[in-house]
Amino acid sequence: MSLASPKRAALLAALEAALGSGALLTSDADLAIYSRDWSGEYSGRPLAVARPRSAAELCDVVAKCRGLRIPIVPQGGLTGLVGGAVARQNEAELVVSLERLDAIRNIDPDNYSMVVEAGCVLETAKRAAEAQDRLLPITFGAQGSCRIGGNVATNAGGVNVLRYGMTRDLVLGLELVLPDGRLWSHLSPLRKDNRGYDLKQLFIGSEGTLGVVTAVAFKLYPLPTRVETALVGLSSVMDAMSLFARARRDCGDLLSAFELLLQEGVDIAMRARPDLAPPLAARYPAYVLMEASTSAAIDLKEMLVGFLASSDDLVRDGVVAASRAQADRLWLYREAMVEHQGRGGRYFRTDVSVRISDLPAFVERAMAAVRARLPEALPVAYGHVGDGNVHLNVIPPEGLDNAGVDALFVAAEEAIFEIVDQLDGSISAEHGIGRAKRKAFLSRIDAVTLDLMTTLKRSLDPADLMSPGRILPSSREAI
Ligand code: LAC
Ligand code: ZN
């Protein structure tokens, strides 16, 4: 469906008048960077890009789109991996970029809270909190590009979830524009508030389908003054999870990251970054990157070194970083592997979860299923195993054409999700549903849950104008 030009012209004229010049982008050259996500998997030219500077301006944009029945897709840093923020091909969707709504409205160190606008880059918000001796704990590779509104809309995860929770656990208040154009403003950073339904929870993780986030009140934590990082080699994923169970007890609440890598992943990192030497003297089937941190005056290094020494039945070798620079280098194996796993081409991504106790069985069975079904492909597993969340990705053989890669994606998804189902896990622990996981999501959802979700969507957005076709089928779509 493409939009008839009188309707398009009416919208553009109305938006131009409401927003002023420079706020509305319409040329091919200007639209290019808003038309493709970071993964390269999704692209679509929007009808135009509106860049409001205030929540009031955004209310106006939404009201005008509503009048003309034009769908809206909010966009942040385009680092989401499920196709949520890119306009659908040939669907005449207006992208609303939050990039100019990027102020840090306030930081209250004594209340351990801050209020940030949706377009603020995560790293900028983290730095501002740090300058006041506080930690905004959302942490992951894309933090230099992703924006706060997207973090909330997707309930972003990351490497510190096991200590601080998902984004949802850090949100105290929200301000957003509803599909009918009204502003819902609840930014009060109270720690406890039990008045009626906790409405903000409906919007966190709703992926742009129920409203557009304009500002967020976050809970902050003490900025750690001591951080200890270790990379250890182990004989198996099973041993890695036994180590995790012990670390939970022996490191208490000081454990802030527990990431799994396999030897294949370390090899990918070293191929991509020839300056990275093998991390340990020998090669191991599994590696764990673990981090403990605190702001308290305790000997954290003694605790971590003591813990690893007492676990010498599991830990075959390991290194504890002697400096922040060395710790950053240990994290580089993880980051370089993530960045280069696809060798610059397309690859199949998952972000599944199972019970922590089922994780070794999941990795073994899912890797075996992928190898049996796609012997030429390379399965790579890594991730936040302290949360039971693993990224089991599948890299196509080099030279495979696009149709072959499409077929591989289908086969890989079937093979991996079948094991997730057997273990009663989640096909999306972290990245959300968007468009990428919609079919798999809808084919597994129970009737009551689907009815509740559809009822909610229809009551808040009866004309289906907010990110249609993401999570749930669009009402205009043949299913
Ligand atoms: C990670 C992101 C991709 O864990 O979820 O690296
Ligand atoms: Zn992840």
C-alpha cells in the first residue's frame, strides 16, 4: 500500500507548519540513515521523518497523523535487532525520530534518580550520572548509539542484568504520548507508590505499539569504586553453570556480570582483532567473563581471587585483570566476537532463555540440532548465562546467496526453538518480538494471553496507528 499523494501532501504541510523548518525530513538523501537498522536485516523508506523537540510537539504530530490515519514508528538509535523501528517497505509509515528530545532534565543524587528524555544516548545519560557519583546500570555494546526511549520501549537487557535487573526494574516513572495524542506524564521518581494499576509497566517493552516514550525517571545506584574482572577457562558449559551457582553464594550481591563464551567465539574475536592474543595459555571449551563491583570499602580483589582459588575443581585456568585497561581488554574478546561473528554478512540471531539449571542441556542440544540440520553453518553461543539467557546464533557458510541465507534462517529457527520449547523456555529473553520474531511468537502464544494483548492494543490504539504489525498482526493485514 502506498499513500495517495494528496494525503501525503496534507500531512507534510500540517507537520511542517507544526514543527517548523528542519524538523521534517523528506528527501531521499535525508531519509537514508533513518531507513536501515544496525543489523542491515531491515530497511524501509519512511513517508517522512519528523523530529520533534518537545513532548508537546510530538503530541501535535500524533494528533495530525491520527486525523489522517497515518501510522507512526518511533525511532531511537536503530540498534534494536528485531525490525521494530524501521518503516515497513511500501507501507507509508511516518518515522518519528526522538533525537532532538535528548535533554537530561534532572539528577537527584540523594534520591538516587535521574529524569532523561527519550532521545538521549544511553552512554550520555550514564556519563551524566557518573559525574554525580551515581550509576545508571543499563550496560551493553550498543550503549554509545542506542537511545533511552528505545531502551525502555524494548525493556533492554545487557551484561549487568543479573545484578540490577532489566530496564523495567530501573524505571520509576514515565512520560509518553498516547495513540490519541494525549500526554501521559508520570515522572515522579518515588521509590514506593502503590496507587492503583502500575500503568508504566504496560508501556515498558511494548516496542512502540502503545505509545511513544518521551522521558523516563530512572533509579540510580552507587557508582562502583572497585571493579574486579576475571576471565576463566573451563571444561564445559556444565562447569560454567556450577561455577555460577557457587559465585551467587560466595560473591553475594557483588557479582555484576557472568558472561559465557565458547572457544569458537574467542577464535572469532582473535581473527577479527589480530592484536588479541589467546587469553589463556591453553584452549578451553568454555570461558566465563565475570565481574564483581562495589562502592563499599572492602577488599574485592581478595574476594574474587579467593573465590576462584576455592573453585579450582572447576576453574582450569584464569586471569584476574590487574588494571582497568586489562579489564577492558578482557571484555574485548566478548565485544569483538559480537561485532565480527557475521563476517560483515547476514547471520541468524537468537536471544533465548531457559532455566539457569537447564542452560547446559540447552546449549548442548541446540548446538547439536543446528550442526545436524545445517552442517555447513557455524553455530555460536554466548551470553548472559547468569540470567539463563543465551545468544545462540548461526553464521551461514561463506558465499551463500540471499535465498540460501533466508532458508538457513528458517531452518535454524526451527531447530533452536524446538529445543527452547522442549525446555519450556522463552524465544525472546532480551531483544523483543518486533517483526523478526512475530511469527514464532504468535504460533506459541496461548489464546488467553493473545486475547488480553489484543484487547489492550485495541483499546489504547483502536485505529492501529502505533508501530502496526510489530508484536501483533496489524488490523489492516491479511494473516
Ligand atoms: C549482546 C546483545 C546483542 O548480548 O544482546 O551482545
Ligand atoms: Zn545480549
